[in-house]
Amino acid sequence: MDEEYKILVADDEAGIRDLLRDLLSGSFNVDTVERGDEVLDRIARDRHDILILDLQLPGMNGIDVLRVISEKKVRVVVVVITASNNVETAITAMKLGAYDYIVKPFDAEKFLVIVKNIVERLELEREVDTLREQVGEKFRFVNVIGKSQAMLKIFSTLERVIDTDSTILISGDSGTGKEIIAKAVHYNSNRKQYPFRSLDCSTIPRDLIGSELFGHEKGAFTGAVSRKIGKFEVSSKGTLFLDEIGNLSIDMQAKLLRVLQEKEFERVGGNQIIKVNTRIVAATNRDLRELVKQNRFREDLYYRLNVVPVYLPLLKERKEDIPLFIDHFLKKYNTEFGRSLNIDIKARMFLTNYQWPGNVRQLENVIKRLVLLSTEKVVGPDQVKALLEFEDPAAPGPGDGDLEAQGTLPAGGDIVSMDEMEKAYLERALEHFDFNISSTAKALKISRKTIHNKLKRYGIVIHKTTVV
Ligand SMILES: Nc1ncnc2c1ncn2[C@@H]1O[C@H](COP(=O)(O)OP(=O)(O)OP(=O)(O)O)[C@@H](O)[C@H]1O
Ligand SMILES: [Mg+2]
């Protein structure tokens, strides 16, 4: 159990207060109070998570305390203690929102089970809270950009099914926006106050996927030291995003199919049937039908998943969206890095006609780097070209046809300091121009003097004979 949780014991009998304190203080932060009219002030002051409430208290009885808690929506989970001849009142307490009740004289073990269940529930609530904080307004549909026919069609499909329980299958190349669509579905649906979880079927080791998805019981296998609640269960009422579903092993496909059909499963090593109402959004960058043909993906599962198909085209196939993306990412990174960079029309044209092998993610990274690195107010085409060339000299430029190119930019998640980034960029630029200061300065649109200052600042030494 968790010492972070605070429990308030409200009982007028010193014996019960001491007993409960002994029972709980190893695992919790325990306070006690004798009078009913002090309970609410104590909770307001010390923010207890759990209240153990005797129903007969001096000052204010337990039922009245509960009434105020429910009216004022005080966030505390209440367990009431009642005498054996007063179970009726305990039921009233439950109707007022108490979590459970326990009859005196009580069984310590039973009591601890109740508390343990409460802790599990609090853990879940906490996760939902952090998620809400993280998300804020981030994943409104307004943040999913697109005005191309393909994107408009996707928006209208999603609008129609958003509040249903339909499974959605998103396919598209790397970086086309599968995950942002999955999140947008969840956070715009009536499931948004429940958890969104994702599982990347391509990175989790095969033998761990079962327990990640369905959880396991203590002792289910070596290393299962305690019960684990799987993602299906955590995201019940919410959404589970199964990324790279094409990588799921055949035996896991069978298990997943069963859950989709029956909406229930057992934890690994357990026999209790767990019922869930989890919405599945799956994504793949492979052609699942092809995998079905090759007997690597179950056809019945494919049909179960493909209830609402959403296909995200390559970025170069929806060029109308590129100008929107440029503005969107410029605004995002200007705000993030406190800049006010703009991109001139020629550079925008270049960006719009580029092939973007890494799709939207690559475009986003390019804009981010420009915002971070540019020393000027407006970026021109040369800087953009230079940046793309450094990233991958072999990458197809505009009009280079439909070359099969790999994702060329680093995934971009790791943020390094601007100095580090600038230093690395400068080094690569210098290398590209054979350490010719004049050419490098020209390409980066800064003066030779600025380059020399930066070399000094970053401790970059160039052998005299190569400096021009
Ligand atoms: N329509 C869009 N609107 C706004 N941002 C987008 C859009 N599409 C993609 N992005 C941004 O591009 C980046 C890549 O998108 P995302 O991670 O959703 O792609 P993915 O298809 O899941 O890629 P991968 O297959 O590599 O996992 C993200 O930072 C995302 O925010
Ligand atoms: Mg993804």
C-alpha cells in the first residue's frame, strides 16, 4: 500500500481509534478525530483521501457528515463503521455515496481488503487525473490539421462514429498521423473522462504482451510478484490504442479476437472473468489484407477491427495540407521557444513540393529545427534546402519523382539544448562546405564574423590550412 495516501479515522471510542491507527499506520498516513463536527474541517485542511467514519459521533452524526460531503462534492472515499443493529443506516450511508461499510466488532482482515480496493480505485483515478492534466485541450480535433479531400473525408467519418463503440482501424505510413488521430478520437468522444492507453505491439516482447493487455495474478509466472491490471481493464470505458497491430503474434490475435467478441477475459494465471467495455482503435503501417493473404493475420480479426477504416495518405499525396502544417508548426514552436520566425514564400513553395519521406513527422521536425536554429527573422529557401540536404543528402527533392526513401530525420523526441543543437548543426554545415567559412556563412546567412564567434564559443577548432 501507499504511504502517500492519507486516512482520517473519525470515531469517539479511543479503543477503535487506536486499533485502526495500529492497523493502518504501517502503510498510510493516519489521523484521528473524535467529533463529527470537526471532520470536514480536518479534511479541508489536510486533504485526506480516505475517511473511516463512525456513524454515531458527538457534534454531528456520520450521516450528516456524509450529506455535506456529497453536497459539497468533497473528494474523499468514505467507509462507514456501524453497529450490528444499525445496518439500515449503513445502507442509507451507501446511498449517500459511502464506498462501503463495516460492522462492529469488525474483522481486521476484511477491513484491510476494503482499504486495499479503495487504494486500487484511487490509483486509477489518479492516472485519469494526470492524463487530464497532460491532455488539457491538446487533442481537440482543432489540433488535427487538414483540409485536403482525404482529411475532410476522415473527419466526417470520425464525426459519425466518434460516440459509438465501433472499432477503428487506422492505416498509413510512418509519420502520417495515426497516433494523433487515435487520441483525437478518444478525447473527443464521450469516453474522454476515462483512460486512454496505448500498446505498441511491435516493441513489447512477445511473451509480455498477454500480461500487458490482460494483466496477471500474483504468482502467474516467475516474476509476477503482485497482481497487475492490464491495459484492457484500465481503459475499460475508455480507449485502448493498439499500435502496429500487424505485429501481433497469431496466438495473441486469437486472444484479442475473443475479447472483442465477448467483451470479457481472464487475467493471466487467473480464473475470475473480467468484463470490460473498452473501445479499440488499432493502427498499422502494413497492409493487413496482404498479411491475411499470407496467413500471418487472422481474417476474422481483420474484419472485427476494420469496422471503421481510416486511411491516412502520404503527405506528398495531400500537398494542400502542407501550408496549414507549416503555419501550425511555426506557431507551435515559435511559442515554445519564444521566437517569431517566419518562412518566406519561396521557402514555403519548396517545402510544399518536397517529397517528405518521413511525412508529417519529418515536416514538423524541419520546422522545429528552423525555429531553433535560425538566427534571422525570416527563413529563405536556401536555408531550408541546406537543412534538408544535411539531414539526408540523398533525399529526393521537389520533382524528384516517387523515389522510395526512408524516414530521414531522427525521431525528434529527444530535445537537446539549443547550444548543442547549434553546435552540431554548425559542425555539419562546416563539414558540408569543406570547412570553408565563407561558403558556410553564406549558406547559413550569417556573417563570417558570426561564424568565427560561434567557433570560439563552441570550442570548434579548424586546422589553419583549411580555413578560407
Ligand atoms: N493531421 C495532423 N495535425 C497535426 N499534427 C499532426 C497531424 N498528423 C501528424 N501530426 C504530427 O506529426 C507527428 C507524427 O504523427 P503520429 O505520431 O501521429 O504519426 P504515426 O502515423 O503514428 O507515426 P508512426 O507510424 O511513425 O508511429 C506528431 O508529432 C503529430 O502531432
Ligand atoms: Mg505512431
